[in-house]
Amino acid sequence: MKRSVPTGGLPALVLALALVSGCSGGTHPRAAVTHGATAGAGVASPAQTPTSPDRLPDPVQSPIPVGSKTLYTGSGHGAGGVTLPASAGKASSITVMWTCAGTAKFDIVAAGKVLAGSQCGDGSGVFTAKVPHANMRELAWKFSTANSVIWRIAITQPPGN
């Protein structure tokens, strides 16, 4: 038996699917989420999850302010980490931008404390967190996530810090 969708219900179905397919995944409370993708006027094709870090969007979505220092840019899969330079410990804040793909969370941890994090999803989300000086006691940061997760990250220091 062949089933058909009534044509009168099709626009409502498309609208419902469009509303459900918005941003998925949460972030750490101190992280502000921005997205690189915007909704189009038509029905978008399903996004494919990238399979390597170089296929993820660049986490730096707009030019960093003049005078900012890039402390670290990197990519990988699974757990990782970085030791920031001593100048980072003197800064009033550090900005972290990342994107990740996979079914697990991506957390940035220092001295056992989560500084920022997010769910990963399909890799289309770009996440930003400002880490204040009060949380910069430890310069060795770990990227905590499942081995199946791929990620790209950029860590910058604002000008004048």
C-alpha cells in the first residue's frame, strides 16, 4: 500500500522540520554561542558531519581586534591540551573560540575546573567563551572529550593585556 502526504499538510510539515532542525547542543554557562550557518529561504539540504578537523569551520568567525595576540590555534580529535605562555596569566581575560563534531561534549579544563565547554553535534556551531583572569591560575589547559570527537580551537588575548 502506497501512502501519500496530503498536499495541504506539506507546508506545515516543512515548517515543523525547519524549526526542529535549528541549533542543537548546549554550552557551558559562561560560553556564548554563535553559529557560522544561517537559515536560508528554501529548504536546506541535511548537513553532513565532518570527519576530519580541517573540514570544520574556522572558529575565528570575524577578525580579532587589532592588537590581540593569538596564543594558540590547533585541531585534533579526542583529548588534547596546551600550555599557554606566561603572558596569558597576566591578562585580564582570554577568549577561546572552538568548533567540534561528534556526539559527546567538549570541555576546556584547567586544574580540574571546567573553564568552558559545549555539546558538539554536527560541527556547524562555533562557540566562544571569555575566561576571566580569576580563572587563569593554571596555564596548562586540557581539552576533555571522547576519542570520536574532532575539534578546532583558537585562544586569543585581547589587546592591552
